[in-house]
Amino acid sequence: MKITSTSCICPVLVCLCFVQRCYGTAHHSSIKGTRNQTKHIEGETEVHHRPKRGWVWNQFFVLEEHMGPDPQYVGKLHSNSDKGDGSVKYILTGEGAGTIFIIDDTTGDIHSTKSLDREQKTHYVLHAQAIDRRTNKPLEPESEFIIKVQDINDNAPKFTDGPYIVTVPEMSDMGTSVLQVTATDADDPTYGNSARVVYSILQGQPYFSVDPKTGVIRTALHNMDREAREHYSVVIQAKDMAGQVGGLSGSTTVNITLTDVNDNPPRFPQKHYQLYVPESAQVGSAVGKIKANDADTGSNADMTYSIVNGDGIGIFSISTDKETREGILSLKKPLNYEKKKSYTLNIEGANTHLDFRFSHLGPFKDATMLKIIVGDVDEPPLFSMPSYIMEVYENAKIGTIVGTVLAQDPDSANSLVRYFIDYNAEDDRFFNIDANTGTIKTTQVLDREENPWYNITVAASEKDNPGLLSHVTVGIRVLDVNDNPPELAREYDIVVCENSKPGQVIHTISATDKDDFANGPRFNFFLDEHLSINPNFTLKDNEDNTASILTRRRRFSRTIQDVYYLPIMISDGGIPSLTSSSTLTIRVCACERDGRVRTCRAEAFLSSAGLSTGALIAILLCVVILLAIVVLFITLRRSKKEPLIISEEDVRENVVTYDDEGGGEEDTKAFDITALRNPSAAEELKYRRDIRPEVKLTPRHQTLSTLESIDVQEFIKQRLAEADLDPSVPPYDSLQTYAYEGQRSEAGSVSSLDSATTQSDQDYHYLGDWGPEFKKLAELYGEIESERTT
């Protein structure tokens, strides 16, 4: 079987088709088929032969965009088994089979029924097979072949990124690259010239050019000036078929803007300017503006202004406004028409950002001359000084002259000047001023200690034009006089310890003075000479504006006197000197050995003095109740005497017990000592402790009065001997206690009952050195000695 194609679009292709048909199975579109094949066919025995190729694969071609009325012939399928009797049936399957491509199943002719677009699909894969029409069995194996869509020039080039916006610096060299544009063609670049694009410029000459192959746009002129023309619109065309006639084309627009460079120096529109400035212009204020023009833009037009010469270089200054690029002329010093009526300034404006590539176009600066005319105005009076400092003594009489201010009219008219003090509504008026002379006087008596300084504002105006005012500040210092005596720096709480020694410093005092330093320190401290010498304390001037309080004697006692008063005198160093008197209060307190205060009686008195009346009544009531209870108890005790109770368990010598408190050595009625003198009588009286015994008088009791004469010492010795010789006593010692001191001794009594009345000259001061254990004893004997001394 063979396949024949007749797809020809020109005479050359017709020739190719002819050659194709002639060559048949040997070349482009032939598929041969043979019956000899190695395949099992139903109803036949399998025969093994050397197989011959039945199908030869090849390609078919079909033109795109076919617009004819009849289907386009593609090719022909033919099998070697086809004898032309119609027994062979051709079948076509695959992409587009039956819809795009149809086949005559008898002749094997293939036709395309639709117009194809290579840009949508470049080729189709199909399968061909020849079968026996009667048995529907394949005569040839199925073979695959491709139908390619052959391209024609049906797509124009396109610029996908246009339109373009690009910049290039002005004054660039010729041939400077600006932009590269690229156009794409959807046609087949491997077949013919349908996709071969060339570039050309339709608009923008002679300023720019384009490379026909690469599409690179370049400048075509030297020194293109932005100030002459800034924007350009360039149209670029792309044409396929290598630019030949009949080729398709597309175009795009490229908008090119020249960017600025600093190629223009600043220029003043005029070489001479004139400016009027009134002499009343305030220092630091702007009095005028000047501007130089620069054709450049942005930072290339930035400039600074400066005064390079002129007689007003010290009177005026110039600065640059960066927003408006103007020179701002300001006043540095006040103007005076009467002294100078005009000034001349040479002003220069220069670029700040220079491009040295264009220095040959420079210099990039320009200068102009400015003449300033000073205008005459009516000015307020002018004081002779910018401020005044005056002095006046305190306590000066009302109307005392403090000082004088002076102002004059600076104008040629020289008008009279009037003065007044500019007071606030709440200010106290301590001064006034003479309206004609400017003399300032006091209106009140001044006190430096209340206000040492006054600030007033004096105003001056022309008599003919009161609206024009000038002001000046006047400071008045109040000078000090010695009108305040010294006084103690504070209230002093002075304490003296009871165990103080003579000459001991107990406190240091200082003084202060409201007057100035010249009339204050140095201070002198002394005691009043008209008073008698103080026996307890004295005063020592330390000559450093302080004084020390010293004790005169050894000891003090709170119980005798707890507060002392010391009058002192203080004088200052002023001329004449002033003296004041003060009284110091000194409290007596108990102190530790290191001088720390332990307690002060004055504090205890103050505490009790703070009790209310109700509390005092309650305390007194409690005391009365306690006394009543004590009296009642004593009465009951005297009315009821309890017997002596002898313990039955005690087998030793009986100890007589009693609970009546004796009255000392002279009390002989506290108990009956008969029992001591006649113990045998006590042994016979064995009382029970649980009942009250009935005492009956016996002859032994009647003889007690005769026993009083017996010597007790002999009785004790007798009892001691009996106890030593009695074998029936218990085997332990028995303690016998007797309240007997013995007969009177020649040394006298050691009792303390009569010691209060004994006079002694012994010094007990050494007790204070024995330590804290003997502190109370030292205080007791110290008080006794102080009382005797007093």
C-alpha cells in the first residue's frame, strides 16, 4: 500500500508533488503493504516467512488557513493488497479523524474539511489500517503517521511591553543607548521568513535611531539640551519577512524625557537693585529679598547667597530660602537715619552642586549690586544707658533721692521728654519719678530685711508725640543699716547631768542676725554684769560666733531643784553695735556614765500634770478604799487572837511561831518571852491544833512574874548542856533559835534605827566609780550630801 500526497501551494510545490508521486514508495509519502507477514489469521494455518515491511511511515503536510470551497486534499493511502476491486477497506483513526480529516475507505484519499491554524496546533498524529472488506480482518498492520500544518505568514510582529517611558540625561554623547525594544512573531521561525523581524524608526528622527536587528534605540545628535526641548515621542516599527514587500508589521511608541544636569549658571535679572528700609526696622527682621534665576531644576538649581563687599556688610546679613531659592536680607544692627542715610552691598549667588563635565560653561555664579536707602521715621526717646543700677539705704526718709535717668529725642527735632514709672496694678509703689527731670525718689520707708532689691520700669515719651514710648529697667539695691539686734539661732533645750563636774561644757549656742554680714557677725556672748555671779553656771565666748555653757560646781540634784535659768547677753559687730538679752533654761536630769540622759524629773511632772480632773478623783478614791481595807483588817486582827499551835509531827524541840510583825529592837510587847525563859512550862502545855484550848491558871503560871528576873544567857547555856547530855534525843542536831542580842556592847548598837540622826563628814563620791551595781546607792548618798550642803 502506498500513500500519495498532493499538497502543493505553488508551482515549485507542484513539481515536488510530481516527484513525490513518481518516487512512490521510495520517498516522502509512500506506505507499502504485502500479504507475506508473520501473523496468525483465523481459518488459515500459521506460516512462518521472512516478513516484509507492509507500511512505511512518513509525513503529510497541509496548509493552514485554507479558504477554498472544497475540502483540501492531503494525501492517499494505498495497500499492495488492493487490486482495485474494492475488497480492501481503509480505516483512519487518531487526532481529528472523522472531524478534521476524512478518508475515502475505497480509494484511500484523505481530505481536510476545516481551515487549520498552525499557531493553535502544529501537527496531528493518526493511524492507518487496511482490512478485508468481506472478513473485516486486517490486511496490513496498523501504521502511525503525522500530518503537519504548514505555516503561512498570517501573524504580524507585536511589542508586548509598549508603550515605553524612558529618560536619558541631557547633553549626552551621540550614540548613547536609551532603550532596547523587542517584538515577537507567532509564525514558525524555522520555516521561511515569516518570523524574521527587522526594526525601523517611523517618528523621532533626527534625534534618535534604532538598530534594525537588535531594536536598540540610541541618541543621534550631540548635546541635546533639556532647556531647549525636554520631551520626545519616538515611534518604532517591527516588520517580518525580513522587511520585504508584503511582510506584516507592528509598531510601538517610546516616550523619551531628557533629565537635567547642571549646565546652566545662575543669573541675576539685573545688575543693580535698590531697596528702601526705614530706620525703625527691628534688629533681626527681614528687610528684603533678592533672587537669581537658574534654568536648571532640582538640586542643580540650588544656590547660596553671600555679601562679598560693601559698606553695609556689618549692618546687614543674607541667608538662603531653600524652598524659593531666594536671598533673604536681614538687619544685624539698628539703623539711624541721622548718622547714615544709605548703604551699598555686593551680593553673589552661586550653585552648590557643580558638575565638572560642564565647567567649561561656567563660572556657575553671578553677582549684583544692591543699594539700601535708609528711611527717616519719628523715633521714641533714647535712654543714655540700656539699664540702670541705683542704691539707697534702708530706713531712709520718704523723699530721699535714689538716682536719675536720662533720655533724649534722637530725631533732629529734639523734642522734650517726659518720664513716668510703668507700674502694674498690684505693685506697691515705693518710688516715684519727676516727669521732667527723671529723678527717682522714695515714697515709703524701705526695709532691707523684707525686700533687698526692687526692679522698676521707667518709660519716656516725647512731649509732642506721647504715643512713641521707650522703656528702661532700673534696679534699686537697698543697703543695710544695723537696725536688728542679734538673737539666738533657735530655742535651745539644755540639760545638765546630776553627776556633772565643775568646768564641764554642757551645751554650745550660736546666734543669728537679720542684718547684712557687715552688721552681723562677729557676735560677742557675755553675762549681764549688773547681776550677781551665778554660782551654778557660767558662759564662755568661743570667738567663732558661738558660746559654751559650763558648770561651776560638782553635782546637781533633781530633788532639790530641777530647772535653772541663765540670763545671757549677745552683741553684734555693727556700727553702732546692738545688744540683746536672752534667758537659757537648763534642766537637771539623771544621766548614764557616758553622758546619755536617762530621765528628767521635769518630764515626770509634765506627765502627771497632764492628767484630767476625773482621773485624779478616781486615783484618790482608790487610795481611800485601800486605806479603809487596811484599817478594817488591823481592827479584826486585834479583836481576834489566835493561839499558838504546836505541830504534832515535830519530835524535835518546839519552835514557837507567830505571825505578828514586831516593831524592832525596842518592841518588847510583840510576844511573850516567858516561853524562852521557862521552856519546861511550854512542854507541859500540849495544845491541839484543831480546837481552841481552854487555858487554866496553874501555880506554875502564877510564878511567871518571878521568872522574869532569871538570866536568859544562863538559861540558854543550861538548855544547851541538857541537849548535849540527854541520850533520848533524836540522832540529829536540833536547831534552837533565840532572838537575843546579848548584853549591851561597849562598841554601841549597830542598828540603823537611830542612824538617820547621826552626823557624818564622810565623802561618798567614790561610790559613783564602783559601777552600775552601786548606782542607786551613789545617787542616794549624793542627794543626802547635796541637802546638807544646801
